[in-house]
Amino acid sequence: MTIEYVDLKKEMTVKEAIQHIKRTGVDRETINTCYVINNNRKLEGVISIRKLILSDETEIIKDILNDDVISIKTTDDQENIAQLFKKYDLTAMPVVDNENRLVGIITVDDIVDIIEQENTEDLQKMAAMQPSEEEYLKTGVFKLAGHRITWLLVLMISATFTGNIIKRFEDVLQSVVILTAFIPMLMDTGGNAGSQSSTLIIRGLALGEIEMKDVFKVIWKELRVSIVVGLTLAVVNFLRIYYLENVDVMVSLTVCLTLFMTVVLAKVVGGLLPIAAKSVKLDPAIMASPLITTIVDAFALVIYFRMATLFIGL
Amino acid sequence: MTIEYVDLKKEMTVKEAIQHIKRTGVDRETINTCYVINNNRKLEGVISIRKLILSDETEIIKDILNDDVISIKTTDDQENIAQLFKKYDLTAMPVVDNENRLVGIITVDDIVDIIEQENTEDLQKMAAMQPSEEEYLKTGVFKLAGHRITWLLVLMISATFTGNIIKRFEDVLQSVVILTAFIPMLMDTGGNAGSQSSTLIIRGLALGEIEMKDVFKVIWKELRVSIVVGLTLAVVNFLRIYYLENVDVMVSLTVCLTLFMTVVLAKVVGGLLPIAAKSVKLDPAIMASPLITTIVDAFALVIYFRMATLFIGL
């Protein structure tokens, strides 16, 4: 924010206003938008230099100003400010306090930086890091490590649940050892499928294209997309492992049915969790790849072992 | 881009220029920056409305214009244009053809949209999807599925290698079944550690904060960060599985040493691959979580089984 704006009075004529700008404008961040304030510094309207230039010199500011001003409160958070700039295609916005007194302006070049910073922070959160404004090459080793360790620890310990599921079904794995070989494929594909969905929803929420009320639309869409995607993957995989690798037909069926169900579950969960997070005032960006992967892994293994028990009759 | 700009001649006085703007400005996208062109429409300089207002009416445009113009070629790609706007804090830029003839202007509100669109596309690529400009809720089910299937198929088939590694070491897993239970944790932690690094590097490259010449700095930094992170995770994990879960000491050591080596490898590979991709003109964003995870998984398992053979003497 800068306080270097042009202030006009509503009683001025256009000619007086331009003279005022000529006198004071040299120190101002921008003269492209001017702010009309009263004696108590309350914001009464804005007028663009364009309007001033294109108006007759004898017109009175009060008659040509725009009093339907979109302004920012000093307490607004910067993400919302960026949204307003985007929504209204603005190049500058006034900042006012609770009494609607003008305290400064924000220009669009600040906004470009804010947008990039918000995007960087979202990406960092989505990759399980604490967000940081510092440039990578200028950040120290211990600081970088510090930003990364917490989430890795949380996720590492969460992965214990997945390990426990394997322990619980140890006998299944021991009788059909080949089942183990498909665990990485099932976990990875489930994680990737879920991350695709959560990424789209997180981004849609950040851009304001998706809102909380759209939750059922999202679930319904993800359900249908996941059936198409899951079916394709399952069929390709069946052809590959049954015909090319000569895996037993019941094992092949177990793997492919698990794959299908995992993809459907991953995509629905991946679509749902970012919206759920937002509804309890958490940042949707934490519901990204790492957390979705950990959750989906556990589900994938439970489905896998249940299917194995069912199909191979263990 | 718009062709609705204000064009001035360098022989005009400031007064004539302002009169010209008063006459023609009403149809123009912006009058905040005006463009000085010769009779062949070649761009000779720019002048801001600010400069015009603040200059004496009798000055000649030629003496006050800025002829050191940053302009865009019609063939430039939009990502570079956004970079220029950010670098120079501009609100409008002229677009010229190969003969330096002015063909239009781009204003900063277009750039905000371009930046958001580039960020969305990067995110989509990083989550293994084909980038799309359409809003999620407005995109059809088959189109969404189509954007997601290709990469899922590629990654699913790549995960076969990981499966083959498990098959090759089946006897190791059969003699020490408990080893299987740690596979998800090792794979997930390795994937997450690698994604953190690749995300930071991909973002740094996109913002121009990291360049190809920084490759050794990045490797050296990731090596040190990964040693700190890997050591912390390995120690916490050892305390947990050896003391809390009473896992055999040699198995605990195998798991924790693998964890450490996997984290180091994942972070160095995660830091290196985006730069490597850029050096062969691929988009660094494809070297994100999904691909890094698949690569790291395979390495993690090979390390795991080698360590197991070494420590448990299989």
C-alpha cells in the first residue's frame, strides 16, 4: 500500500482538479485514478484521469465522480484483495479504515506480486511444506529443512496405519506372495488419481470458480469421471497382467477390481476433502497429493485384501 | 490484445497531444500510456498521461517521450509477456511486428488473467493432467476423464517396474514378512520428500528465481537439506518402531537406513529433474509429484532389499 495518491475535493472544477494534479502529481505513485475526499478524509468517490481529460474543463467534480467505489478495508486479507482486482479489472483500489477514511491505495503491480505469492504459498502447502515468502536460493539449509520436516513426520506416522493393515493381512500375502508385487502400482495409481481431483478442486476454490454449495455437483462429476477413468485403467491392466504376464486369472481380477474401486474412491475423496476443509475454515490446499495419497493408500490396501479373501478364497 | 490505443506524433506539442486525446480517447482501452508512431506506424516511443499532464503545454512530444520502449513481438509467448510485466511493474505494453510497427497493446488486467491461467496450467501438469483452460464445473465428464487418463496409464505402467523389483526379491519378503509392512511408509515418505523439492524448484524456475546455471547450487542445497531431514525422520522412526513396536533391531536399522537414503536420493533427484527437463526444453512442471514418486519408489525398494540382504543376512 502507498499513501502517495492524488486527493481532490468535490467542489473543484475539472480545470482546478487538473491544476491540482499538475502541482502535486509528481510525487504520486499514480495519477491515473484520483480520490475525492471531504475535510475529514472520508472517501466520497473516485475519478479517473481519463474522465478528467475527456470532460469539459468547467464541469464540477461532484457531478462526474464515481461514488460507487469498490474499496478495501485495512483489515481485509490480501487474497480477497487480489480477487477483487481480478473480478473488476481494476488498476488501483483505495484502502479505507472502519470510518471510511482514505488511508492509502493499492495498485495493480502490487497485486501481481500478491497473486504470485499466493500461488507459491498454495503450491508449497500442496506439497506438504510450510509456506515461505523467501526465495529458494536465498533460504538457509536449516530453515528449508524446518519447513519440510513437520509434514513429513505427520505423514510418515500416518503411513503406519497402512503398515498395520499389511501386518493384519500378513497371512494373505504369505499364501499368495504375488499380491505384494501389485501394492506399489495400486497405491501409486490411487494416489495419482486422487491428487488430480483434489488439485482441480483446490484450484477451483482458490479462483472462486467452485464454491461450497457446489459440493454435490463436484461429487457427482468426480463419480462419473472416476468410473470412466477407473474402467479404462482396470481393463488395460487386466489385458497386461493376465495376457502378457500370465498372472492367475483370479489374482488378475482381484488386482483390477481393486484398481477400479480405488480410483473411484480416490477421486471422490479427492474432490470432497478440499471442500470439506474449507467448510471447517481449514485451507483447502492441505488436502493435496501427500495427504490424499496417505488416506487413499490405506483404503486401497483394505479393498485389496478384502477382494483377495473374496476372490482367491483365502 | 487490443488495438484501442492512443497514437501521438512526435512533432505534436503537449497541448496538441492532450487535445488529440480529448478527441479520440473516449474509444480507447487506456489513455494512461500513449504511443508515439511515425507515418509508417513504426513505434518511436511511449509517453504516459502523467508525463503529459505534468509537462508544460508548449513542450514538444519528441523531447519528452521515452524511446527506450519495452515492447512485445507478436510471436512472443504469453508466459514471457507476464514475466516482463512483473519485472518492470508495467500497466501496459505495446505489441509490435517484425518491422517494429505497432499492432496493438496489452494491458495489465489481461496479464493478471494470463498469470492465473499459467499457474493453473502448471498445477494441472504437476498433478499429471493435460492442462485445460476450461473451468472445472463447465467441463464435460469425458473431457475431464480424457485429460487425466494418459498420465495415469503411463504412471501405472511405470509402476510395473516397482512391482518387478518386489517380485525379484520375493524370497527376502517371504523370509522376513514384517519387511512388507514398511513398504508403504518408505514409498510415501520418499515420494513426499521428493515432491517437496521438485515443487520448490519448478516454482523457482517458473518465477525466474532459479536458472539452469544454478543446478549445482540446487544439488548442494538439497543434499544438505535432505541429510538434516532424512536424519530426523530416521531417528524418530527408529525410536518408534524399535522401542514402541518392538521390531527386531536389525529390521529397524534396515528400515531407518533405507528411509534416510531414500529421503536423500528423493530430494536430490527431485531438485535435479526439473532443471534437467528444462535443459532439454521439456516443461519442468512434468517433473512433479507423480513422476518423482514413481521414480523414487523404485529406488527406495532396491535400497530396501539391498539393505535387508546386508543387515539381516538373507
